[in-house]
Amino acid sequence: MLVTFHPDAGLPARIARVLLEVGGLVIVDNGSDEAVLGMLRHLAADPRIVLVLNFANLGIARALNLGIARAGERGYAWVLLLDQDSVIDAGMLNAMIEIRGAYPAADRLAVIGAGFRDINKDTGESRAARADDGWQEVESVITSGSLIALATHAVVGPFREEFFIDYVDSDYCLRARALGYRVIETRRALMSHAIGAATRHSIFGVDKWTSNHSPDRRYYIARNDTVMLREHGRYALGLWAAKSLGRCVRACKRVLLYEPMKAAKIGAILQGWWHGVCGRLGQRGR
């Protein structure tokens, strides 16, 4: 399944690659404009595609839950989750299925994540970008490229809609692991993907990367990371809040040094941290 939110004109080509790999595709749109809706309706003329239109941005977690429900209704046992800008490699799904078959405790697998190449980075830093086959046990994987078992999903529960966006994947993986399930990732990169709009900056010969996320994304990252530290971390006496604040200060420093919209982003980070401390979740501004 794939979640869309104002995708670019290259979406049909990316979907064509996906349809070569899967038995069917659920597209959930989160309030795109009429031009995009026309493109999506045209794509949905293909009987392999089911289109769900939300007509508002309900957040990535809600969209994922809706799409997974539709996949379950159509009888699928596994669902591959994809972002609208991810470009999958030929044979991606077969490679992941082979790994599932070779895994010694396949019935305990909650998520198989696809290693990826970050299209904004060319320094070998892409996650799981090595050429060797096989898998590695990990704490969590990103949403895009995740192959999830619906039987396990029924036990772990839905993606956390109050997070809206950011850390919904990490939260799901940690909940699954707490129930004794496994999360693995392919060692070989099976798709191209971007984390934000990363740019590299050299300071005294040392490379520094920054994501250039929007103020809203900066807010959700700061807030949801704070909640994750509180709920999943092992910090006594409220030290999770101090840990999160330290991360937020580092994020503010990076924004101040390298990114535009400095005041808006720093304000969003600090607001997100405070709302995380207070437990104020849901969509920002509502």
C-alpha cells in the first residue's frame, strides 16, 4: 500500500514499478488537490488498484491503518508499505520473501524492512546499503519498504494515530518487539528513498548533514521523540525530558547553522518538546 500527499508527476512511473512486484495496490490519499486526485482516479482505473480518498490530511498513521484494513478485506496476509517518493528495485518483494523463508523463526517476524539508498547522500551512509544478502536484527525500520504480517499486526495493534506523523514506525516496531516479535532489515539496499531533503555542509573539513524538514515536521519529530523516550526509555526521575531537550537543542543548533526559516523551525522544535513533556498529542494546532 502507498500513502499520497500532493505527490509529484513522477508518481505513475513509480507505481508502475510497484505493480510489477505486488498482487494489488491500495493507495490512500491524504487531501491532495484536484489535479492530483484526477491523476489518482486515472490510475485507479486499473483493477489492481484500490483508491481511498480522505479529502483531508489525517496523518500518516491514520492513512496506514485505513490502507492495511482494505488490504485485509481483500484477503492479503502481508502488506508492503511504501512512501510516495520511494523507488523500488526490480525483484524487491521476491528478495524479501526469500529472506522471510530463510529466517529461522518466521512465525515471530513482525516487520521485514528494506535496506535503502538515500538519494540525497552519496557518501556510503545509506541505511543497509551493503551489497551482501541476508538480514540483520534491528530495533526499528522506516515505514517505507516495510513488509508487515497482518496476523501479527492484529496482535501488535494499529499505527499510533495520535502521533500523526514521525515515529509511528519506531513505535510500532518497539511495541512488536515488546511482545516477543522480531524486526529485521535486509542488508542489501532494495530501494531508493530520501530522508527529508538532506544537504551536506563542511565545517573545518568535517561533513555535517541536515534534513531541512519543514517547521511542522520539526515539531512532530521533537514531540514524538520526547514521548518515545518517556514511554520506551529507561530514565529515572524524569531524565527522559532532559535527554529529549538535549536532542532538541542539537536540532536547533543545526537549524541555526544550516537551514532557512530558522525562527519558525526553532520555535516548532521547542513547542514540540514542551507538548511531548505535557503529553499533548494529535495534529499540530488542533
